[in-house]
Amino acid sequence: MRRRDGEPSVLTPDPTGALRVEVPPRSLVGALVAGKYRLRRVIGRGGMGTVYKAENVSIGRTVAVKVLHGYLADDGVSVTRFQREARAAASVGHEHIIEVLDMGIEPNGAPFIVMEYVRGKSLAQALRDQSPFAIERAVPIVGQILSALEAAHDEGIIHRDLKPENILLMKSQGRTDFVKLFDFGVAAFVDAAQDQSGAHDLTPTGRAMGTPTYASPEQMLGKRVRDARVDLYSVGVLLFRMLAGRLPFDQESFPELCRAITELDPPRFVDVGVDVPAGLEAVVGKALAKDPNDRFQSAREMAEALVPFGAAPPEDAPETTDTLTMELRELRAREALLGGEQAPELPPGRTSVVRGEALGALLAFVQDKLGEVAFRALIATEPEIEAILKAGLVPNAWYPGGALMLVERVDRERFAGDRRLVAEAGRYLAQRAFLQRDRDMLLKTLTPELFFSLLPELWTRYFAVGEPRVVKVGRGYGRLEITNVPDAFLARSVAIAGYLDQALRMAGAADVDVRLASAAALGDAMDVFEATWSS
């Protein structure tokens, strides 16, 4: 349906959930805002106003101008709040937040915001073009959103209306999905206008404010709390939408949608035909908790939970004091000096073999990380492992040591590529081994020192090659050397370091630090593992 001037009318729900026609404000293309911003064309339209590509005629700079509806400035309190929120948002100065350049109120009462002009497309458009997103695309996007929210929340700015339409994706710094958020503070301004008008749930036109499908339960219940966790709920909806290709709640009428958001559990990914790792589904579920106290308590906390699935670690995170993590960084540096990263392929020869129980544990770890569908697709590209699984894996049999290289491949292709996933696989192997078959051994060891002395026995249980030797063990320290290992490769060494770290903790050690002091895969004479702990 269109007006006579060609502008489309919009269908919006009234309070009963029925659809009715709402006519948007007339286009201001060609108008001069604040005496210097010439509006050139409409580039976006929403419930709060219209966004124009414009030119600052004084200096010839292209900008974006968002002109809000005039009724939002009917009182001085709203205007003051708008100016305060806009100034605060402009002061954040974050790479993933659109820069606010100017703001004001037009003589006709319409508030406006002038922002940097960004070439790109909205997340809404990207979802229309291709949905659902792969995990490798969705999680990094959300990581950037959370980085922006952390900066804003630290300044006391809560967005309160996160949705795909106000998240821009652009090309920058060699990345195709560089995120830019905008409209910080606008929702708070609208709240003020509603408070003054007495319309706590509806605008003067009768339309529900905000974007209900991305609103938190407390927002749907009309609570006006300044709580950053409402944004984290919206991020949970965004992540669900990207991964599932649909919203967690998409009821047709407003009352039904309100009830669903406030009372119903979101569907499981498997129920909507999407294969998502259990750990990632747990992150989404926590973000979508009804009670804010059950959600992530900060944007940083949620971002850190997404790092294993591809989100970039917070740039200003404190330097790690974990020795194993620092050792992994040093290994990467040494690899670069030796000519680059090793290819994620099976090592040459057939002598590097692993016991079936360890192989099964490592494959179970990969499956848990990827989910069933992605795991099957991965195994289909590994004929040797696929043949083993089809024949039936025997726990006591010996197999080629390709599972660790498979873990490293997944780490490189789907995660951070720093071998933390490989170390985590080693920790998983320790947990599974001790909890299933080695409970008696764990009880027999009694102390971490005695456990460390049994490492040669554990090595020969999992690997058929190499000569393990504990050369030092004492109260709170130990040194393990592995010599004569043909076809040495770093994935195995890193996994063993992770295994030692977890196993020592399960044996009662505290403050554990495990260090891969030397690695045969990097040209050293042997693998050397040094560990310290307190009891």
C-alpha cells in the first residue's frame, strides 16, 4: 500500500494484536537540517524515525542524519534526556559504535542525530540475503556486538533496543563483517517521552514501542529498570536468530508474543532443525534466561563464554598468568621462526599410534564441540577415521594417531587456531579416563607427587611409541621426558600438557602450572614437560 507521494504505508499491530495501517511521516529529502545538513536520500526507516544520507554542505562531508518523530520532543524533560544520552553515547568512542557527530532539535520539534556515514548493510539485510549463518560467521559478529556493549555499559549507556536493523556490517580492517552499532540512547529518550505523555506501553500513535521480538521479559512486562542485562537478552535473541534462521519467539499477535517471551522456554536448536554444539546452545540459553540474575552478568562475561566458539578474546583482557596458555603462544612464535605453521595432516609413517580408548575420547570431544551434523561432515573428509568408526572402534586396539591432528584441524578451521582446543581435548581425556576406568588409580595415588611418578605407565597405556621417563619428582614439582618419538607432532605434545594439567588437579593439586619446556616437533632433542603445584 502506498501514499500518493509514493512512500509506502506500514502495517503495525494494535494493542489487540490486529494489524492496521500506519502512515509514516512525509519524506524530508532535499531539506536542510540545522542549516548545514542537506538530506539527499532515505537509507532507512523505523518506528522512531527516518535515516537519511546527507551532506554537511559547510565542509562537503557525507554523513547520516536520523530525524526522529516530532512528538518525541513534546516536553523539555525528554529533550534534556535525549541530549544527555546522545552526548554520553558520543563519548564512548568505540570502533564498533557509530560515531555521533552532532545533534539537535528542528524548529518543528523533530529531534535529529548526525552520525558518521558507513558503507555497508544492516544485519537485517544480511539475514534476508542468507540465513541461517554458520557458527563461524555468527559468533564473531556477536563478539563484536558484545565488545561495543561492554564499552557502552561501562559508561552507563544501555541500548535497550538492539535489533538487526541498527547493527551494520561493513568491510574494514580486512574483515567483511565488521560491526557498527547505532541508536544508543534513543530508546531511553523514547521512554522519557512516554513517561511524560503517560503512555507507558504505547506511543501516541498506539503502536508498541521498541522491537518486541528482541525485548527482554522485564521490558515486555513494562518494567523501567536501567539494567544492562536487557541488552544481553537481546544479544541472545540475535544469536539465536543468526544460528537458527528464525526467532526464538515469533507469535503473530502482541499478547501471544508477550506471553511467550515472559513465560515460555525458547525452542532447542535441534527442534528447529539446526545442529549447534551443546556448549554454544548453553550460552544462548543463559542469555535468554527469564530472570536477569540467571543471565550473563556482563557483556564481557558473555563474550568470554563465546571465545571457544570463535569470538575474539577481549582486547584489553588481563595478561594470562596460566603457564600452559603462555607456552602455547611461545610455540606459535617458534613455529613462525621455523617456517610457519604445521599442516593439519597425519604425520608421515605408521608408527605414531594411539590406544582406541583415547581415540574414542578425543573423537567424542570433537563431536561435542561441533554437534552431530557438523561432526559427520568432518569425518566424511577423513577416510581413515571414517573407516575406523564404520568398523567399530575397539578400546584396547591400536590405531593411527590422527585424532589429535583432527582436533588441531578443527581448532585451526573453526576456533582461534592457538591450540587451546587441543589442550582442552587433553583435559577432557583426563577427566574421562579418571572418571571411567582410573578411579581406583586416582585413589591409590593419594598425592599429586605419586600420580606424577606413574606417568610413564599412563603414557604406555595410551601411546605405543616413545620412551617416557620421570627424571624429577618432589613435593610440588616434577619433570617428564619423552624420548625416541618418531613422527613427533605438536598436537600430541599439547594434548599431553592439557592432560597433565587436569589430571594433577584431579589428584588433589592446586595452583597447577604445566610447561612444555621443549618439543621434538620443533627440532628439540625430546619432549620435556615441567610441572609445579601446591598441595
